[in-house]
Amino acid sequence: MATSGDIVSPTTTRVGWIGTGVMGCSMCSHIIKAGFKLTVFNRTISKAQPLLDLGANLASSPLAVAAQSDVVFSIVGYPSDVRSVLLDPTSGALAGLRPGGVLVDMTTSEPSLASEIAAAAAAKGCKAVDAPVSGGDRGAKNASLAIFAGGNEGEVRRLNPLFSLLGKVNYMGESGKGQFAKLANQITIASTMVGLVEGMIYAHKAGLDVSLFLNAISTGAAGSKSLDLYGSRILQRDFEPGFFVNHFVKDLGICLKECQNMGLALPGLALAQQLYVSLKAHGEGNLGTQALILSLERLNNVSLQSAARGGSGSGSS
């Protein structure tokens, strides 16, 4: 049994994972391939099957995961899910974790909940790190995620052999600061995405070849990771989720709530949140965040679909 003072390695550290969805499945595969023993839990067992095929063990509950693990990662949907899988007294991971164990929540969640989890873990002789990530499905597959960590700095450093399998960890401060950093990241992405799709709509309406336009701006000051990740996907009408609209609406809602607590006015954030909420209203919450183009197309009664097929000019939706 490893404790919080031990070196993290495949021979000393058993890893648990709760949530094997779009992001979690790829992230887990890197840990298995590095030689760590991995125990997983997912509500929909079929989503964990690729990991079971790689040698992961399946547990019947978050508590059962923790009972077989020294470090337990979680990446689930909403703060309510985080509370359930980590803090539920009868089935949650903390209830099954032995003293010296560590919880690492990678869900984008509420900073106050991260602090609550850390306090509950400390009361049991355990530790907790909030470590939400940015980079989407491609970052998860390529092990190039940006990881924002909050909690004990020494513990974050100790866990680096695991974090480095997933991307680059950035220590942001005490418990909750990882979540605050991720929320600031989401605010930045939200306005960037609005700018990207507005630029594409404008270029299309002006009669430009939008693909040529995106290539032209990609190496200039308008270049961005959002353009690199989503520009071609948008043109190809590929709205498969690297990150769900539903989850982005959740994130931006948390951001607005924290803004209210801080007395902050961020109008760009509010606008982006409303545009994404409109996608949910049209039943598009399970599409990827690049589906924002659909909202702007509807506002302007145009469609880039004709451009993707080789047409030009504006067309009605």
C-alpha cells in the first residue's frame, strides 16, 4: 500500500479512475500503457470496455475503486456528479480510500466544492487535488492536456509521474485554485470561439473561400488553438464532441456564478454563454463546442454548408 509520501511508480502505486467518457478513456489508456495497475468505474459499462480489453479491472462503485487504489482520479460531468462519486457516504470514493490515499478530481467543477473535498479528505488522513484539464479529445488522445492543479504543492509534484502521462501540470495554488484557473481558461475560450465563428460568417458573407481565409489568418495575430482545433471541423460540418456543448454551458454557468460572487462584469462571457444556451434550446447540447457556428448561422440566416460543398456567397439555412 503506497502512502502520500511514497514515490509514484507502477510498482508502488495502484491507480483508480472514475469516469471513462470521451476524455477519460484516452487518459486511462496512457496510464495502463505506462504499466500502472488500473481499476475503473463508469456508470455505462460499455464505455469502459476498451480499457478492460487493455487490462484494466472493473469496479462496481467509486467506493470499490478507491478500496483497490492509492490514487483515485475522477472526470465526470457536473458538480453534482463529483459530489456523488467522491463524497457519498455509502458509495463514494472517499469512503473507500485508506489513510494516505489521494483523490484527484479532473472535472471542471466549483472551486468551493474542491475546497470541501480537500477538507473532507484531510479529516480522513487523505489528500485531494483539484486538477481540471484543457485540450479536449485531441489533447487527451495525444497526452498533451494542460492540467491546472490546486492543493498541496508537494503532493502535486509527487503525482507528476502520473500527470506527465496525460500532459503538462501547472501548479496554481491552494485547493480550489485549479478550478479557478480552468474557469478563467473557459472564459478565454468562449470569447475566442465567438470571434472565430463570427470571422468565418463574415468571410463567407463577403464571398471569400472560408478555407483559404482560415489558412491565411492561422499564422497571423488571429491564429489560435481554437482555430487549429476547430476551423476545419466546422467547415466539414464535423460536430462530433471533443467537448460537449452541455458541459461548456455548465462551465460558463459556474463562471457567471463566480463572477457574481466577485462582483465582476464580464460581458463577453455572458454573451458566449447565451449563444451556447441557444444551442441547447435547439437540442444540440450533445454536439461539440464547435457547433457554435450553428447559432451564428441561424442569427444571420446563412449557412457555411454551401462553402464546404464548394459553393460561394450566402445561402439560407
